[in-house]
Amino acid sequence: MKIKVIEMASGAVLCAAALLNFAFVFITGSDFIRFVSFREIYHNITGETTRCQDSVAWSSALCDPRVLGSLLGDLCLVGLFALQHSVLAWTPVKQVCERSLGAMSRSVYCFTTALTLQVLMRCWQPVSGAPCLWSVRTAPWSVWFPLLCFSLHFVCWALICSILIIFDYPELMGIKQVYYKCIGRRDPPWDGASGAQRLLSHLRHPVCVELLLVLWVLPALTLDRLVLAAALSSYLLLGHSLDKQDLDHVCARFKPRVIKQQ
């Protein structure tokens, strides 16, 4: 009886931790959408951005210690995110985490990713002492182009969220692992229908394409935004093969069910 009570208490603690982590990741995702998309568009919604200093020559801006210090700090923040994301996704480290953390390993991975993103967003240093690489300021495009960017970003993020749901968002966040641990089952089953399988077979890394559009299609491109867009784009392209393996793994999980239905 005592052992059963301890197991129930342990399960309740795991479930509470997984749900709190889910809330933290969800809030961080919302903050990241605001940070990477709508904040940049808002600052340029009238075409009169305050972040472009056209009166400053490029030669002076690139020698300014404040500009260089901000760029170096931003590069370190992006490097911190890439390091965390890569190290915890490395197979030997992943295996150690799974052995030591059990059902909470995925939740811990998502928590550390969200925590690193929070550090990046809150410590990011905008560069306002240099010209923009481009800025749409000619009427009527100074008004229409930011609105087009807003619409494009909204559609891209809606598609990204839809794809996350298709790939079983609770399992990606680690909630299902904890739930099935509490009820004594080993692995969450894949509950995708045959229609989802057909959809997955036609998806060729759309998240990567949509993130690239979000990073680069803006009314104005500042130096710090160039650092963010270039670094994350390089990381996405270098991690292309990892996404392909993940997609193959998800599609492979459909095969036994399809064979039985046939």
C-alpha cells in the first residue's frame, strides 16, 4: 500500500512537471513569434523605421565599438542556442539523458531549449547605430509591404503550428511519455490516420522553408537581424539531414498499420 501511494505521488509530480513545462514552452513559443516576426514588422509598419541610421556611413558603423559589441553579443547568444540544441540532440548525450531522466528526458530537452530561447530574446541587443541593409520607404509600398509581410508571417506561423500538431505535439513536448509512464505503458502509440500519412509523404521540410521566409522577408533588415537570420538559416540548412531522418522515422511508424489494413 505504501509503495502504491509513493508511485501515485511520484506520477502526480511527473505529470505536474510535464504540464508546467508545456506551459513554459508554449509561452516561449509565443514570445519567439513576437520576437522574430511581429516586433520587427511593428517597428517598420509605417515605413519610417527608427532602427536605420542612414546618416551614418558603413565604414564608421563597422568601426563603432558599440555596434561591434552588440553584434558579438548577439552572435554569442545564437551560438548558445545552437550549442544547446545540438549537444542535447547528439545521440550519446540523448541516450544518457534517456537512461538518467527516463520519461522526463523529452520534457527536459524542451525546457532547456525554451530556457535558451528566453535568454536569447531577453539579452538580444538591437543595433540602431548603423544603416539598414534594406528598408522599404517609398510610397505606397512603405505601407503595403509591411502589411504583406505581416500576412505572410501569419500564414507561415499558422502552417508551422499545424505541422507540429500533425507530428503529435503532446509527444514532442514530452507529455505523452510521462502519461504512459504513469499508467505503466512503455511507448506512446502513434494515432495518425491514413490521411495524415498521405500528407506527411508530401511534406518536404516545409517548416524549414517557412522559417526562412519569416527570417528574411521583412520591411527593413538591420545588422542584428542579419546576424539572427544568417545564423539560424545556416543552422537550419546544416540540420537538414536530421529533419529528413525524423520524417522517415515518423513515416515508418505508419507502415505496420497500413500493412494490416491492406
